Amino acid sequence: MSRARPALRVDRVRLENARAGDRARLASALAMASPAATGVADRALLLVRRVRVDRPLAAGTEGFAGELIDRIRAAKTRARRGAIGAGESLYFEDEAALERAIVCAVLDGAKLPELVRRAIPDCEAPQLRWRRRILSDARTLPGLMMALVEAGIAGAWLARFDEAELRTAAELLLRSYGSTARLPERVPGERPDSVSAARVPGPKSVPAAAIVEAIALARSATPAHAAGLLIAIATLAVRRPELVATQALADALTAAFDPSASPVVSGNAIRGTPMVPAAARVAPASTPPAPGKPRAVAQRAAMREQQSSSRPTTMADAQQSAARRAVTIGSRTRESAAQLPPAAMPIAGASTSVRSDCAGLFFLLNAFLALGLYGDFTDPARRVRGLSPFELLLLLGRRWIGAEFARDPLEPVLRGLAGLGPRERVGRNFEAPAWQVPADWLAPWPGAAQRRVRSRAGVSRWHAAGFPIADQWHAARPAVWLRRRWVDSLARYVEARLARALGSTDSAEAVETLLRRPGTVRLDDGQIEVAFALDTHPLAIRLAGLDRDPGWIPAAGRAIGFRFA
């Protein structure tokens, strides 16, 4: 897996009455002090100034390691009871919590503890470290930015940076997630720390709820133009990374942060005109049910109307209705900026492990990368916008496995990875283009025959292997229809391609061979590891290269790896 860090790092060791072979025995004892043994979570950081072990190494490595583990556990207990700067040890839930504590101390004008100064490079010059290491790191920046937003200090911290470098970081974040959109410019003469009144996109581009919430959260965290853009993009990169490259986000950013945009009527809101907060709306007085209409039906209709009127429908509504909470860091209490709950990420940031009979679905991620549907860390551009790789796995799993897949433990895990709400429809934000197979996709079938299929809607070209090559419609098709057509056409192509790659004459058999692989899916700290049994692993999958580690996929917001044992 990527970005692994050592379980235990020791800066200096002093052995009293050292004997021959103590170095090797010490290395063996330190290896036993794993996170599971010491009780320190994989994502957590425990900084300890000094640990003294009285048991001699020569008396036995296991005994020495046992005392070392007990000392580390005791240091962790002491650290969790104190605040930053107190005692001989410090404990942080993850690297984002440590960074948040450093920024908070800098804003307070407090001196960083020696433990932090020794463990973190450039922590005494945090702005310089952010410029060199963080603002240019598209994998680290979103999570750290969210930690600062939740602590209510993002606006104050970003105010220490120039607008130009924040815009550069925001643009880099967009490019890293495959977007080609341009950020809205600040109007000359406008104050750098001001943004326009609440706006919503026009009728041509209705944003997803996650986009509305991200922009509302950014606007509540800071009034600054460039800082708001960066926070909005970082928030979406954490919660729904597949939406960062969509045109819906580009339109929403322009509507919210471009003061020169002309007012556009959209639904019940006028862009450029502040909306009345949902909390301030007065519900209509209850009226008796219409003649012939049961009272229970009328009551349910009234409840639905009241619930819909209290639900945020625009960026202004979401901003006004966001809850405020207090966050304590060290000795200082800050009131956080408006915190909106994520659309749905029930397993993000948590350790989860499930056993699935369909774990081979994850092998399709390598097929997606090879086809250019999604980009990897070397080239984040992709052909698919607004559709998470996990949503695509859900759609294909339902198609190929059916009702059995709905009962598999992997199905809710994929929904959580995609950030879908309990009732949110899979693929609803997918900006599906008209289906057309790129020329390089046809390379496995040189000189294959094609045929034309005509209908009232238009003309389609079909490949002899059983998939459509291109569609030409006489009139524009509805977005929902385009999504279904695109997924169906992709599924047919992947079936044919898998049969070719796995050396099978039956596409259904090839799909079955790849997908029906029992395995354990483990999620932790932005990474996914899928473990399979090596002795039953088909050689054809290995020869096709479908079981290599996909690594970091920007649209997924996670790194994926496979393990065979």
C-alpha cells in the first residue's frame, strides 16, 4: 500500500552495559512494538520524549519487548489526559489533528513543544512548510483543510497567504482531480476579502447537494475570494471527489464567487439576490382537509410540505441552517464555522473490514484505468465526470450479479465509499456523453466487421463482438436515458474485452471468473486493501494484469491495493 510509515520510529538509543548481539536483539524487540500491541491506532501519532526499559536485553527479547510495550501504553494514557505542551508525551488521532494543533498554536502565538519541533520538519516556520509541502500536495491538502474548517480556524490561517498562491493551490487541486475548468476571477477593484451575495447556478446546471453544501461551508468559513474557492474544492475532494471535475461544480463556483455574473432566475431563487433563510420561513397554518380527502392523507402531505420547506434548497439556505459547535484545541476554545454534515460517508476515516464473495469487482478498477475512464496519480484526467468509480462498480455489480449482489456485504460498503446518501440514486450526478468507443479500444479486434442499426431515434454502429461503437441520434436524448445507455454500452464492451483478455470464448464466463472471487475488503485511513487466497487465484487474471495495485485514484479519493496470501 502507498504512503506507509513505520510503526515505531526511534531517534536515539542508549544501551547500558551493552553486550555483543544487543543491536540485533533490540531491532527484534522494537519490531514487536506494533500498533496492535501498543494500542496506538494505525492513523494516530504518539510522540514520547523518553522511554526507559529496565529489563536487560540479554535476559530475553520477548521480556524486553513486553516492558517496552507497557511503557508505550502508559505514555499514551498520560498523553491522552493532557493538552499540547503538557508532560513528556503527546497523542494525536491522526496527522490532520497534529497539523490543526500546530496551526492553532501559531495563531495563538504560543510556542510549539519541543516534541513537535523535533518530530515535524519545518514546524517552526509553518507558513513556509505549507507553501513547500502542503499547498502543492493534492492528496494531503483536502484532509488538512477540512480539519482546519471543522476547528473554525481555516479562514484565519489562510488569511496569512497571498491570494495568488491560494488560487494556484485551488487550480492545482482541480487539475489533480481531472478538471479542466477555470476558476472565476475576482473583479478588478473588488476587495480580496469579499465575495458576492448568495447565488445558485442557472437552470442549465443544477448542482448536487454535496456541491451546494461545500460552497455554503466555504462561504461560512471565510469571506475571502481565493480562500473560499480553495475550501469549497477541498471539501468536495474529501466528500465527493468524483464531482470535482464536473461542469456542475464549475458553474456553481462561477455563480457563487464571480460578482460579475448576471442574475439568473432559477426555480424559487434569483441568482445574485440573498434568499430568506429556511429557518425564517413561516409554515402555512393548518387547514382542514379537502372534501373527500382522508385526514391522515392530508396530515402526511402537510408534514412533507413542512419538511421540504425546512430543508436547505440553496447555498444561502444551507449556510443559514448549518449548526455551530465548539472545538477545544489545547487550552483554547474556538467556535467552529458552520459545519454541514457530509452527504453520506458512513465509513470514511473509519476502519472497516468485510468479507465478500464478489471482491473481484475491485479488479475492474484496473480495467477502468487502462481504458482511460479514470486517471491515476500520473494523469488525473478522465472521460467519466460525476460518476465515482465505486458507483460504476455498483452499477456493473447489479447488472452482472443481480439480487445476490444486493445481499452481499460489499454493496453497502461501495455506497459508503461513493458518499451516497441512504436514498440517493446511484449515478444521478453522472454527466454522461453520447456513447462512442475511442479508436484505441478497438485494437484487440483488428479488421472486425461492423453493422449499422437504424431506428426512429437515430443510427448506431455495432461491433461484431457484441457492443455498440457509436450512437447518432436525430434529437437530444434525456440525461437519464443517456446515463443508462452509456452504462449498458460500457458493460457490453467490458464483457467482450474481458473475454478477450482472459482467453475465454464466453463473455459471461469471463465476467464470472473475474468477479466471483471471495476476499476480505479492509478500509483504513484513505486506503483500501483487498485480500485474496493465492492458491485459488486464476492465472488468467494474473496474466491479464488485472490484479496489479491500482494505487491512488483521484476520482475515488483513495489508494487501492491487493494482497494475496
